[in-house]
Amino acid sequence: MTSSVEHRFVEVNGVTLHIAEQGRGPLVVLLHGFPECWYSWRHQFGPLAGAGYRVVAVDQRGYARSEQPDDTGAYSVLHLAGDVIALIHALGEESAVVVGHDWGAPVAWTTALLRPDVVRGVAGLSVPPLPHGPAAPLPALRSVFGDGFYQLYFQEPGVADAELARDPATSFRRILFSGSGDSAQTDPPRPWVVPAGRTLLDTMAEPEELPGWFTEEDVDAFVREFSAHGERAFTGGLNWYRNLDRNWELLAPFHDLRIEVPALYVGGDRDPVRAFPGMEQLLASLKETVPGLRRSVTLPGCGHWTQQERPEEVNAELLGFLSSLPSPNA
């Protein structure tokens, strides 16, 4: 295997993506969430590569070192799943195991749903696969949480973009700490809701001290990775949220499909995602949505940033899952 993480760029579907890779063997593609990048998988490269896998973490479109299309409509879940399939093929592989966290999880689940011929196994961290509901998601979320729900707050172009880019270090520090199992804001878990006249970061206290899993060096690394896009550092990721209702429309033809490939789910019991409507019932009946589910794991005391907060436990679950899959050449 390669002894260190290597970086390069790959063009897929007309968009240039940055990837970080290590190891040789069956391909494992790692998909980050918001507001993250390849660096959020820093604890997974060595263990997975050391176990005989080719590990590739990608900055998904709009993020960090990857290209940021101007068109908001270029960030639909079908664009994102298409990027994953094109990346697997651009890497010279016919299939891969796809692992996603936060927003990366819906991309992973959707890719497995639509292309089981390419995805030989799928793992989702924090966010389980959400069944296609009878109505668009944003109006339903507004009825539960009000206009200040963060996904609604993100809809207005330029607002959250400017707020988060004003001081990226503060943004990363507050967002990652507030959603973690170390924050009082996740005891009990509750979603981010912005009061009228306030901003998202107003709702998040500046931590007096960062937890051991997230250091000032990590903050600096995220800031560096996002620096290329300047004032639009967060715009690409926010555009994913601006396609939520459109995604619901685009996936309507596939609402009867189920994820049949082998699957793993890992989440924390202090993750704010647990406070979303119907989430506990969904997790309890996950096998109905994912017939291929091998294992569903809840990590006590863990918040939203699963693989960063609890890397050893997540790595053990991923390695166990990967070792249970047939060889891609079988």
C-alpha cells in the first residue's frame, strides 16, 4: 500500500474534483458532509488502507479544493450520485463500497439505490436512508420547526454564505462543536433553529475548550481546505440544501425501490439528526427501507460528527462490514 495520503484531481461529468487516496485493493469511496471535506476522514485512511483497501475520499462538488459550479441546480442528488459513479469509473474500477456521512450519506444511499450494479456495499453515518414521502420536505419541516429551521435559513442565496465565510475558523469551531456529543446543545439532541432576527452562529456558543477529537490544528486544516473559494467558501455546500425539494421531485419515479445491496448504518445517540420528525421510528424499522442492512449501530454519547468523534469504533464497524462482503472479483 502507499504509506501516506496522496492528492490529485479527477474530472467527472465536466466538474473537476479533488481526491485524497491511500492504499491498494478493493475500492472504498468516502463521502463527507456539510461543512466538511476529505479531511473529515483523516482517521479512516490508515486503518482501511492497512487492511488492504484502496481508500479514496473526495471533496464533493462545490466543496474545498473541488470545482464549484455557479448554477444552483447543478447540486441535485442526481448530479451528486452521478459524480460518484463517474469517479468510480474514472479510477479504473467497475464497482466500489460507498461510505457517506451527513450529506454524504444520502448521496451514498441514493447511489446504492439507483446503481446496485456499481455499488457492492453501502454504509451511512448519522443520516439513515429517508423513504420518499408524500410531500416535499421543506414545507413539512417548516410546520414542525418554524421558519428558523436551519435548512430553511439556508435557502436564501447569499445569507448563510456571507455569515459563514466572514470568519471560517469561527464557523467551523462553532458548528462542529455544537453538533458534537460534547456540547450541551445535544443533551438532549435538538436541531438548529435560528430565532427571527438572529444568525445561525448566534445560536452556537463559542467553546471555551475544544474536545480532544477536534483541535485548533483541525480547525486550521478545514480553513485551509476551503480557502480557494474565498467569499463563496460555503456556497457550494449550501446549494445542496437549496435542492432539497427538487430532489424529492427527481426521486419520485423511484419511490418503490429499496436498497438491496449489503448495508451498514452507524449513528450517535446525541446526534441532532435524532430530533428530526419520525427519526426514531425510521431507525427502528430500518430493515424495511434497507432490506440489505447487515447491522445498525448506535454509539452512546456520540454526536453528529461520527467518524471524527469516535474513529476507533467507526473504523471497527467499517472493517467488519467490508470483510463480510464478497470479493469484487468473485
